[in-house]
Amino acid sequence: MALPLLLLLLWHVAVTRRWVTEGIIPAPAQVAASWYTWIFGASTQTLSPYSGTWMANVLHSARRVFQGFLLAAAVGIPLGIFIGWNRLVARVVDPSIQLLRPVPITAWLPFAIAVFGIYDASALFLIGLGAFYPIVVNTTHGVRDTNLLLLRAARMLGAGPATVLTKVVFRSALPSIFTGLRLGIGVAWTAVIVAEMIAVKSGLGYVLWDAYYVGRMDICVATMFSVGLLGLISDQVILRVAQLVLRWRALEAHA
Amino acid sequence: MSVAAAVELQDVGKEFAARDRRVVAVEAIDLVIGHNEFAAILGPSGCGKSTVLNLVAGFERPTRGRVLVDGQPVQAPGPRRGVVFQEAALFPWYTVLDNVTFGPKTRRLAPAAYLPKVESLLDLVGLRGFERHYPAELSGGMKQRVGIARVLVMEPEVLLMDEPFGSLDAQTRSVMQELLLGVWERHQQTVLFVTHDIEEALLLADTVVVMTARPGRVKTRIPVDLPRPRTLETTMSPRFNDLKRRLLALVREESAT
């Protein structure tokens, strides 16, 4: 924890000693104070339009991330399994995914707004699409890495295609799938900020852009911290679930 | 009509396509293994002995000839031909118990139908008390015991073993050989046992099938007329050493070329 504290101190010194242009970058204490009001302030009586609105905006963004991410996993995991498992599916679907994958989420913004309008659907589309790629690619890799001997063992024990897929291929791909999910949730938080800046009128991304326009850099910085914190928490949640589900793997690492 | 052999290979050949050339793994193999016979396939490394086993298991299809088990051509792998792999090939995400019950569960048998059998098998292979362990927590020898138990629980007609003790240390290997002798003397199954270890072949088998270097063919077939039950003491007998000398000479002829 030494380095973050040092950076905070450096930031504080840089602002108070005026190493940076005055009035553009707020001091840590000011950000902390604004953040506090943003979270705990009374929502109506004060002059600040941000007072007390933090929780509501966090919930908007978190819900969008959760829904988009769930959508991406629900499509990406089964599709990744079929692409990895079946050469025909791979030949039909994989080229399209590889062609579309380099298109950045930001480039999809006009398309999303044109099709879905300034509504949640736009944001969910962008978040879902962004999280979908790492999930589908990692799932495919995991499936293709399944040990041939384990497939043979399962078939020798009488397993049909359905049992092989659920009890061997899926289980064997799970570590890769979790890697995909962790990368996916990161992209989802990126996408939600971009989407809320332009495609909807609520959430942390909206606040970020709005605060920038009215010159509230303290709120901008507080928003950045908020997004970072939420991203960290959601990553930790997935990591814990992975550790629970992949207990057998931790034993392997210690062996 | 005569009773069909447990395992029969008729003029079996197997070619692999490797990049731009074709590799002949085995060529014109004729082999008959009787019911309850313990046959060891012995040969230099790369002679295609594992290919023979994979063909009988149904993992691979012959490019010529026929592979019959109980008179029926082998189409695909299945529980009637249980395979014990060299690296155990246990499902690392399942406990010992879940690995052993994988076959019965896949067949949708009622637990009451297989659990007593599973328990006695775990006793037989000395794994009682390890039911809830994961493969990563087991030694190489214990993993192989699980590999044997999960196959025996299916009561296969033929047991196919591909150098199952090849990666174990000498001490563990002889313990496992005695364990297998005990299991076989109790169940009297047809066994096809691939090995490159002459002593192992002689200790375990009724018949030793010696293969030539690649492309593999059956060089000769030697009956092992050592009395049963056999123990590690068997390996000290003069008869054992006679056979060993003979096999050593045969295998040497193939390794030299």
C-alpha cells in the first residue's frame, strides 16, 4: 500500500506547490470532500446538483454492466463451446467474429444509437458486444485445449456427446472461461462509461461527461475513482467464484 | 460354429497421414486372444503396440483388416472394453469417488446398484478413505489405482492396459503389478497389456506377443508356462529366467535394426 499513498502525496504536493496549472486539477482533499457530498449529501436542498446522487448513478451503471455482461456470457460461452468443439461451426462463425472483433466499441456508438436510440438498449448492446469477444475467444481456446486422453477416457466409459460436452469439455474449459469472464467484465466497465457519455442520460459515464462540461473536475476525478473501485470489486467477485469452482486446480498448483 | 475369440485382429494395418507423407504404424497384424487370457504385447518403442491397443479400444479405425471383439467388429469406444491409460487420465475436477462412479452414472444406473461394488473395489485397490480426494492430491500409483477401479466397476469383457505402470518408480511398479495379479486372479478377465518391460510381461501374462520394429507386425507369440498364483518370487525362478533370456534376444533383434 506504500505506492498508492506516495502517489496521493505527490498529487497533493503537485497541486499545492502549483506544479500544475491552477484550477484545472483539484487537490486530493477537494476531490474527497466533493465525493463525500456526492455520496452522502442531501439530495434536494443544496446548490450542488451532484449532492446525494452517487448511489443512484452507481446502481444505473452497475445494473447495465451486470445485464450486458450476463448477456455476453449467455451468448459467448455456449457459442465458444460450439466453435471450439465443432469444426463446421468454427468455419461458419469464426471468420465473422474475427472480422468484427478489431472494430472498437467506440466505433459502434453511432450505429448503436441509430438502431436502438438514446435508451438502455444502446448501452446494453455496446457493453454486451464488448464483453462478448474475450468471453467467446477464451471459451473457444479452452475447449480446444481439452486433453485428448480425457475425451477418450470419457467415451470409453460410455459417455455420449452430451455427457462429453458437459462433464469433460465444459469442465476442462472452465479455467479459460473464467479468464474470459474477467477480461469481459473489464471491457464491460469501459463500455458502460462510453455508452453513458453519449447514448443514455444516467450513470457514472453521464455524470463524468456532464461534470466535465460544467467544469467540475473534482467530480470527474471522483467518478474515475468510483469506476475503478467498482471494476476492482466486480473482478474480485469473479475471482472468488472461480477459486470456489476450480478448487481442484488450486490443489494441482500446490502439488 | 466355434466360439468367437475374445479379441481377434485379422490382417490389420494402420497408416497415419503425417503432413505430406504417410506413416505405417502397424502392418498385417494377425492376433487371437482367448477368453480370460492375459496377453502382453511386447516390443521396442515406436513399434505400434499402443496403436494395436487403440484399435481394439475403438479410439482409432484400422486402414485395413478387421478388429473383432467377441466376434463383433469394433465401431467405437465403449464400456465393454475398459482402458487403463499410461497417465491414468483421471478427470482432475472430480474426486476419486466421482471418477470411479463416472461410468455407472453415465449409464444412469441407480446408486444402490453400483455403490456396494464401488466400495468393494476401493477396498480391493486400497483407496478406502481417499474417496473425497482430488487426483492432484494423489501419488502416481494411487492415480493408477483409481484408473483401474473406474474401469473394473464397468465389468468390462476386455481390459486394455497401455503401459499403465510405465511412469511409476520401481517400488510402486512392483506393488501395482502384485495388485493387478490379485485383481486378475479374482476377476479372470481378458487382458491386453502393452509394455516394453520384459519382466513385467512375464510376471503378469499367459502369453507374450513380441512385435517387430516399425512397421509393427507380430514377430512371435510365446506362452508363459509359469504356475499361478504368481508373486515377485516368481521372477527368481530358473524357468522365469529362461523365458526372460529368450525374450531379451528376440527384442534385441528388433531394437538393433
